[in-house]
Amino acid sequence: MKNLEISKQIARIKSLVQRTQSATSSDLELQSHWAKYLCILGAGLLENALQAIFIEYVERCSNPPVAHFASEELRALQNPKTQRFIETTRAFRADWAAQLEAFVETDGRKDAIDSIMALRHQIAHGKDVGVTVSRVRDCLEKSVEVLDHLEQQVLRS
């Protein structure tokens, strides 16, 4: 990721995943609680990154009043599942959306993003979810692939 803040957020989460796995290897209940926390951080990452990628784009390509308006609208995006990523991308360019849609449909990327967001919702509402640190790590890796792809699309324009 070229965006410094998102890169830092990704690095912090990856580091925490590694430390969690080694620190809680013998305590499955503790691992479960940490997995929930990591899932919530991952959902925040997805929300922040979607906003940041397109805010940078509109600030680079638009005059200040238009950029301000678009940035405010983008900051209102919450809990983005894969479809929201595609819809937001389509609002800028249909060809980007088509490319993104094809990209997320491979290698479980769509399921990864949608799982993180669905689990976040269940966790926030006190549901008992059977998520593991390994599952969250795998979902985050695939989600970061989507973020990288999306950022590259925007940077090429």
C-alpha cells in the first residue's frame, strides 16, 4: 500500500496477529477473544482504506470544493462488504468496478471481506462466533490483496 496511514494500520494488525498466535498458543479461549478483537480491527481497516483510497483520488483529481464534497460523502461509508467496494468503485468508473469485481471473485477474496464484516457485526451484537486467529489472518491477507488492487487502479489514472 502506498497510503502511509493504511500501511501502518496493516503492519500493526499483522504484528498483533503474530504476537497473539505465539502468546496464546496454549489457551484456546484467550485466542478466541483475541480473534474477535483482530476481526474488529480488520473491519476498521477495510472501512478506513476504502475511504482513504478514494479521498486521495478525489483530492488529486478534483478542484477543492468538489474534493471536499466527495471526501465528506466517502467518510460516511460504513461497514463495507464487497458489494459496497464495487458500488463505490463503480461511482467513479465502471471499468474499475468490473475489474475489481472479477478480482474479488477469485481466491476467496469476496468471502474474506464479507466474513470480516459479518463477524464484526455479530461480535458487536454479542453473538458467540467461532472465529480463530488463523481465520482472521487469512481473511486479512486476502482483504489486503483487494485493497492493493483497488489502490493500484486508482493510482494508474
